[in-house]
Amino acid sequence: MKNYFTITISDVHGSRHYSFKQFIRKFFWIVLTLFIALWIVGAISIWWLNNEASQVEKQHESVVNAFAEDLKAIQADYEALLLEKARLKEELEVTSSQVNYLDQTLQGLEKLVGEAGMDTEPMPLAERIKQVQLTSLGKDLMLSMIPNGHAVQEFKGISSGYGYRNHPLTGKRHLHAGVDYRGKKGDPVIATADGVVSFSGLKKDSGFGNLISVVHANGFRTVYGHLNKRLVKTGQYVQKGEVIGEIGSTGRSSGNHLHYEVWFVFRRLNPKYFSDWTIENYDDIFTRVKGVPWGSLSQAVANRVRKMEKQLLLRAVPLQEKSAS
């Protein structure tokens, strides 16, 4: 009976005895041991899996948070780009408006200086501006050197024009070689171009009384007669628009006015064409006034403008090299 063991179960009905071999007991203990081992391994595995799941959850949360931060940064960058786009669009609209305004203004200047429609191919804006500047510079030079505009500061009309007439004092018919400007005694008389005063004094034999004569560039000369006062001296340099005297009635005169003449070399010219000469009708005088070599004068001015342009470019080169270094 060594290989058996007995299990007794008692109840109200009595006792029952069950006999089992020792192998069954060993098997039972083995199964129990395996069950306990599996339970322990399962518990450990569950704990490990929970721990791993917690780590994975933490990593996932960290990744989600990082992604959320990146998303916020990207969204902020996107909003900044939208704002920058709106700003650039606004600046572009302003710049476009300015360019259009500049183009319209430039077209007006080109029309004014006679450059409109000169080129068949469109030019860059910078070249157009340069061309207008050079053309305007040349015309400004011409208008500063050659008499133009009225010889009085405040134009009140002309009482007598250029041509033959009966003299108001002698009654004899003669050539009135200038124009008479209306005005009151003391009204300012101005130089009609840059030049040097060749005479400033009382010219009794001329009948013009107090007289000023100004020599200008390229063979032109202007004469201002019947002055009340002379405000410049012989040899003095005067600029266009500078006050040189006052309207009066000195010499053989029937009343206060300014007698004004324009000469080229030794010829008297009709001052009316020069008085009406402006940059707006710049080319008109070339056909209206004969006997003046306008072509060679214009070419001389153009050559002077080119020399000035070269001088400016030469002065600009060292500055550019200095700034680059």
C-alpha cells in the first residue's frame, strides 16, 4: 500500500474512503506548482505589459504634445506668412500705383520736353528718366543762355510792338526795333537770360535815357531803355530773372514804360518771339526767327550736356568703388 494514499470524506451518511496511487498525488502537486508558476509568470507579465503600456502612453503623449507644439509653431508661421503676404501685396499695390503715377508724370514730362513718341521700342523707366533729364537739362541751358520770357516781373501788356510806326513824339515813321512793356514807375525790370552787363548808364544820344545792355552767350544781347533806376553796374554778372532796374520815362518818352530789344550779333530781332518762348513751345522759335544758326547752337548745347554727363559719371565712379571697398 506504499504506492497508494487514502482520502476519507465524511458526511451525514457516513464516511467514504478513496484510495489513489502516489503518482496522482505527485501529479497534483506538479499541476498545482505549474499553476502557481503560471500565475506568477502571468502576474509578472501583466505588470510588465502594464509598465510598457504606461511607457508607450507617456511617449505617445510626449509625441502628441511635441506635434501640437510644432503645429502651433507652423500655424503661427503660416499666420505670419499671411500677414507678410498681405503687407507685400499692399506694398506692391502702392508701388504699382506709384510706378503708374511716375509713368504718367514721365509721359507728361516727355511730352513737355519733346521726347514723347521718339522711340519705337519701349525703354526701361530709368533710361526714360535719364533721357528726360538730359533733354530737359539741354533745354534749360538754352533757355538760361538765350533771352526768353518777359522783361518785366509783372506783365501788364505791351503798348507798342516791333515794326515800323510813327514816333509818338516826332511823328516820323521809323522802325521800332523793340517792344514797349506797360508798367508803372518803379515796377521791376528783370534780365531775360544769364549774361554780363556791357553798359549801365545814361545814354543821351540814343533817346533811351537810363539804359542797360546785357551781353548773353552765343552772340545775343538785350537792351532795356527808359529806366527810372539802374540796379546793376557795367561788368556785373546777372542771372535770368534777376531784377536789374525799374520802369521809368527817361530819355525821349511819352510815359512810363520799358523799351526792350533783342539782338543777335549786329541784328535786331523781334522780341515777341523770345518773350513767348518757353519749354512748352520750345521748337517754335527755330522756325519763327530767321537769321540765327539754331542748329549749331542746339548742337553746341547738346555737346555741353554730354560733357556734363561724362563729368558726373566720372565723379560717380570713385564713390561707387569706395562704397564697394
